[in-house]
Amino acid sequence: MRLFRLFENLLQPTALPPDTPPPAGLAAFYWHYARQVRWLLVALFCAGFGVAVLDSLIPVFIGRVVTLVSSHAPETLLDDAGPQLLGMALVMLLVRPIALCLQNLITNQTIAAGLSNLVRWQNHWHVVRQSWTFFQNDFAGRIANRIMQTGPSLRESIVAATNAVWYILVYGTSAVMLLAASDARLAVPILLWFLGYAILLRVFVPRLRDRSRETSEVRSALTGRVVDSYTNILTVKLFARPRDEDAFVRQAVDNHTRAFRDQVCLITLFGLTLSMLNASMVVGTAGVALWLWLDGRIDVGVVAMALPLTWQIANIAGWVAQNVTSIFENVGTVQDGMKSIAVPRQMPDAQGAATLEVERGRVQFEDVRFGYGTARGVLQGINLVVAPGERVGLIGHSGAGKSTLVNLLLRFYELEGGRILIDGQDIANVTQESLRIHIAMVTQDTSLLHRSIRENIRYGRPGASEAEVREAADRAHASEFIEGLEDWNGRQGFDAQVGERGVKLSGGQRQRIALARVILKNAPILVLDEATSALDSEVEAAIQEQLDDLMKGRTVIAIAHRLSTIARMDRLIVLDHGRIVEQGAHAELLAAGGAYARLWRMQSGGFKSPGPSDYLDAAPAAE
């Protein structure tokens, strides 16, 4: 076991990866990972060469034994040929097993798990740093499938190619040399086989590569559709649409079946052609060997060597052919994976980006323009200064630009014009991690990690103590329901798992966990996007007190449909079609009698239970 551990520890797959993304070219993509373990691949190459040489000696040993037996009397065989027989036995019993063991230790203990997970880890490390837009434009399941599949496929294709090269070169070359040494005519069938084998590979390999890539692409699409159905299973159930999901997935299954059948059809044809080629080589070599033996030009030992040698080449050729098929199937998988992995990082940090330092929390929007690349645009030159410690509420109809403004502050998108400053520092020139560390946000669509309650709250500050975690839960009025939780494995309280995206909790419970997480983060800038929308009135009233306490001394930007929840803000900003149309305190805006006053009247009078839809439809200036 110590020997196994020694080889297992030669490669640490989760070491810090290179900061540069994998290149887009196939050969460069392979080399990006292979160069990190090149000394292991060299060792594997040498071990494979040794095993191939030793295996090629087996037919030689067989032929030599036949020659010795046919040329010696039984009573003189051991005296005359004992050292030769002992040497061959030692090679078979000792040297070859050691070489095979070394090859297997490098392949299985070091490379199999190590290289596969090194590729997976580095791919994940790169992809998780992609922009939010990157993930919005693809299936999460397809991205995950590509991350998981690319590692083993890259490793298997490298190992198989390394072994295949040595076996075909060593076996083929040694066969030609050994047989030609006895009579050059014995090598003719093998040389002709080499020519046919090269033509066969030239015809089939490009087609195998293309069909393997196509199969991998449709497999990723199938995985993406299946995961999309499972991720949105509540919607499927609510709308009673399992049959529609059947059709959605069936189309992908049919595409994969068709592509896979095309691929295996080509593989079957390749195998049939190769078997005929191999049979021709074995029969041809046997015929030439028998003719030469009958003519007295070679002895029986050469015949005994030639037949197993050619049969071994035929078997190795079949093995190599299978490896070639496997190699290109894996290459196709790698090429498909590269569509998500070998992608330049979207919105990387600026060259030499500094770390954001926040002392006061002043936020300034200078002529900010943005429109998701459309000509119409969303934000039309926003100029806004939020003073340190000021509490600002954003109001406006759907599409007015409120959430877009917040997303730009978090640098989820690149500005199309203007700039955003925090304490005088342009956020485009600071690292995104340092920017987001200083901003705490509670969103309307609260998503939790599929982990324990404790881990979800501690996500706000990983180094927080147990007491700090529980205090944050208390302040978010979450402790009472947390203590009563029990998951499907019997874990209780803070140890209970919340399910994917927090599905095991109600909307209000998820929002309180999110609030606890923000409380624990304790960032100087606070963004609230419908932070209490999922809470009932009683809980909202209780939490509002904690929010008021949390907002003290912090710069706050809040978005809310219910104007009563943000009426106490220091200043209210009314947006309409990407422009600021009104701003001021609640009383000032009411006295002005403008858009805000109309919204306030709509929500506070004339309706028994006003909701967002009431004032959205009635007043185009609010969300």
C-alpha cells in the first residue's frame, strides 16, 4: 500500500491552476494540460516502450525454444541450453511483471484519477470565474457535463495514444527486423499490411473523429435538456406538462441515437476491414514461411517464431484499432467540452486591477449608459450620487432600469458609456472579487446552496464563529424555524440540508436565511432588491426593525414594489425609460404631485389590497 500511496501522491490535482484560460486550438488545449504532467507522460512513454519490447520477445522465445528442442537430444538440452532457457524464464517471470507493474502504477495510481481530476478542477476553476452572462446563455447541465466528461476523455486519449504508438511501432518494427534477418521475403506480408493499415487509418480516422464529435455534441444537448427539466420540475408539475417534457427530451434522445448509430456503423465497418487485413497478413506470412521451410531456406524455429509474431501483430492491430476508435471518441468529447471551457474569460479584471478600498461608501454614477447591446438601450445617461450612509430607494415600472443599475454596480455587465465610482475609485479598474466583497445584496429570487443552513448563512463570512452565525439567524428572525427543521437524512436545525436552490424551505424562510447571510457579511454597501417581498406582514414588520438597524451607517440602495417599505428612505429616485424623472424625500415627492404621488395614491387609497400589479398596470412610471 505504501508503494501505491507513493505513486498516488506524485500528482496533486487540486493545486492552484494557471490563471490563463485553456487555449482554443485542439493541440494547444491538450498541451495546456499535458505540459503540467509532462514528466509523468515521459515516464509512461518509457514504461510503455519497455513493455512493448518485452512482449515482442515472446514470439522470439517461442521460436528459440522450438529451435533448441528440435536441435538437441533430451539428455543434452539442459546442459547446452540451460542458461538460455533460464534467462528467458527470468525475463517472463521477473522482468516483464516488473515492467507491467510500473506501467500500471503510472497509469492507474498516478494518471487515472490525478490527471482526470486535474483537468476537471482547472476547468471548473476557469468556468466559475466566467461572467454571469456566460451562464445565462447555456444549460447549466450541459456546462457541468462538459466539465465532468472532458477530464477523463482527455486523459484516456493521451494514455491510449501513448500506448498505441509504442505497441504498433515496436511490434511492427521488431517483426520486420526479426523476420527479415532470417529471410527478407518473410517481411513482405507485414510491410504490405503496414501499407494497408496506414490507408485504412487515413480513410476511417477523419470520419471517426467527425462522428465522435457529433455524438458528443448531441449527448451534451441531451444532458442539458434532461437537467433543465429536472431543475424546473415544479413548473412542469404546476402546468401538468410531463408529455411536453417527454417530447422535449425525446427529440434529443432521437438525435443522440441517430448520431451514435452512425458512429458505431463506421466502427463496425472499420473492424471488419481490419480483420480481413489481419487475416491476409497471417495467412500470407504463414504461406511464405512454409514455402521457405519446404525449400530448406529457414528452419522450423523461424516458422515457429513467424506465426505467433504475425498473430500477435494482428491482435495488437485490433487493440490499437479499438484504441484509435476510443481515442477519437474521446477527442470528440474534448472538442465538445472546449465549447464551454476554451472560452476567453468574459469580463476579466482589468490589467493590473487594484483592490477596492471602501472607507466611506460613496457611490457615484456618471452619465451611465447601457442597453444590453441593443440600439434602444435601457439606461440613458444616469447621473446619481449616493452619499456615504445615505439610504436611497429606486422606483420605476418594469424595464425602467432599476435592476440593471444595481447589476452594473455589481459589475455583472460592462458599461456601454460613463463610469461608476465607489469612494472615487472606478469599479472598472478594481478586481471584481474585492468589489463584491464590499457589497451585500438580498435579492427577490433568493437562491440557496444545496448545503446545510449553517453553511448557507456562513457563506456571508466563511470565517464566522458558530455564535456569530446563530446571532445573525436571530437578527433575521430565522432561529425559530431553523431549530424545528429536519431533512431527509435526519439532520436537524442548523445541520439540516435545504435542497437544491433551497427548495425544502418556503419563500419566506429562504429570504430570512438570505438576510442572515447578509447580516453576517457586514458589508459597507447594502443593496436590497425586494428584500422582504416573500415575507408575511407580521414577519416583515419584525424584520424591518433589524433592517433599519442593519442600514445604519451603511450606504443603501433599495428596490421595492411596495412603496411603504421604502418610503422611509432618505431619498427616492423615480426612473422611467432609463432616465431619472424625479428624486427627493417621500414628503417632498408627495407635495410635488408628480409620478411618485400618483403611485402612492394608487397603493394607499381606493384599493382594499393593492399589490404590484395594481400600480404597474395603472402607472407606467413604476415597477
